[in-house]
Amino acid sequence: MRLLILFVILWLSACTPEGLPDDPHSSTIDTLAMPEILPLHSLLLLAESDLPAAADPDPDLAQRGADLRARAEAIRAAAP
């Protein structure tokens, strides 16, 4: 199925008429403007500031986490 889709795309691209105006789908990389890539650090800081404070974790979840960690350690210890 993927091969058929690829064949159809290649066949349609071969049928493109001459003199077709440039657009992002049929132009070369040199004619396209490069998008500005912003640093992600500020976005991560903003996302962390929106999180609620985790000073008082749920005791049930903390106990489940401890149990899961103990099970994982037991499995690792039993593995050859």
C-alpha cells in the first residue's frame, strides 16, 4: 500500500505543468524562507511555573510508588 501511494505521488509530480508558480510544495529549499527557531528553555520555565506545588504529595500515591520501586528492585535482583 505504501509503495502504491509513493508511486501515485511520483506520477502526479511528473505531470506538473511547466511554468507552475513556486509554492512550498514544488519549490526548492533555496527559495523557501527558513523559520525562526526559538529557544525552548523559556517555554520549559513557563510550563514549570504553571504547575502546582508538589510539597504535599498524595500519601496513597507515595506508598504505591514505594511498592513499585521495591518490586522493581526485587525483579532486578532475581534476574540473572
